[in-house]
Amino acid sequence: MKDLLYEKQISSLRGTTYYWTNDINSEQTMVFLPGLTADHSLFEPQIKAFYNKYRIIVWDCPCHGKSRPYAEFTYSNVTEELNSILRAEGIDKAVFIGQSLGGMIAQYYIDLYPETAVGFISVDSVPFGDYYSKSDLFWLKQLEWMCKLFPDKVLRRTIAKMCGASRKARDRMLDILSAYPKKELCHLMYIGEAAFIPENKDMTIPCKSVLLLGGKDAVGKVASYNRKWAEKTGFPLYIIENAAHNANDDAPEQVNSIIAEFMIVQETNRINKDND
């Protein structure tokens, strides 16, 4: 994938954030946002499918991958880093494709900058808003010490198994996780989830949106939240069979087909609007 994209970076007082782009001319931009503990390589199957068709931005979220160290992980802070990237690249319209944590960051961004988003594709993410019980939020706060109870190898294999139904997806996650010492990995699991609690709020996503859910996603209550999310908002919910939490990596052909159709519809709508 490194041969397809250019590595770039932006810096703030909190740290340096790395991102990759293909830098091509296109009326449409795809912003890929990987999930908790993952890095930009999570979207390799999508990058390979779309790099020569659309402008692409994919990052290592602050506190992840190369974007470490980072001083203070909050949704507000990382959203501002993302906005700095898009401004630096001259991007004022984009489709946001976020997996898990990445989908939550996309929602936060769209809530702050709705004029930038022409579309949102959630991959095994969860919604902001009034979906969570007190028990749900309590257990999010316990993740760090709970993770520390696992032997190192067991912890990594457990995370990889929950993320991927296929050997390929599990191996990718194990490779990504190898960058983190155990202490850092446990803390990252905590801050990625616990940061959600004080920043959770009701949000309206005004752009065209679809929800993708791995049929074998057994991470927490992700499946239940997605069904409630679809019911409440009317967003179409696609079940990706034989896929776990990283559905885009387990079933890239099916996911890429949905993304491709979504992008064609957005382009058609843009052309029709320009012709009106």
C-alpha cells in the first residue's frame, strides 16, 4: 500500500499526526478512519480498490500507529487534527468511512463540520446519543485494568480474534498490535473508550449514511447498537455475512461493492445538483 500513497504529517502542540494520500485529481474524496488500536493498514483492501478512482485520505489516528506519542486523546482534539489535515489538503467535501472508533470520530467531525460531509459509511461502529445504559458506561471505564489481567500474548490474540473472523484479518490485527507494548495497549483500549463518556451527546448526521455490521461481530453490544441506530435514524443497515468487527478486512469484496455503489450515487447526485 505504501507504493500507492504518499506519507504526510501535520503537527500541533499535542503531537504529530501521520496520514497518507494519493494526491490525484478527483471531484470526490474518501476519508478512511480506522478503529481503536488499528492503523491505516486496516483499510488496505479499500485503498487498493479505490486509490486510482478517488482522492483518498487515510490516517493513523492520534495515539495510534505512527501518530504517537500524543498528549491528550479526546474526540474534540482528534477531530481538530483531522480538520487540520483536510484544510491542509484543500478538501472541503468528503465521504467519511469509519471503522469502529473511526466511525465515532467521523460522527463527531460531521456534527462540528456538517458542510464538509457528503456521505458517511459506518463499519462496525456505534452511535453517539442516548443508546447506552449506566452499566454500559461503567464497563467502558474498567477496560484498562481488565486488559492488564490477560497475559500479553493472550490479550493480543483475543483482540485479534474479536476483530477478525478470517485468518487474514486476525493476522493483520496481530501485526498492527505488535507496535504497542502491553502497558500502552491496555491504556489505549481505555482512553479510546472512556473518552466517549464525557463527550457523548445527541447528534444529527445530515448527510447520506449507511451502516455496515459484521454478521459475526461479537464486540460488546455493537450489533445491538447498530440495529437500534438503524431503527431510530432510518439509515440502511447492511449485514456483512461471515465477517467480525473488522468487516472491511474480513469481507472486502462485499464491503467494497457497497462503498462503490455509495460513491456512484453521491457522484450522480452531485452532477444532477450542478446541472439544476
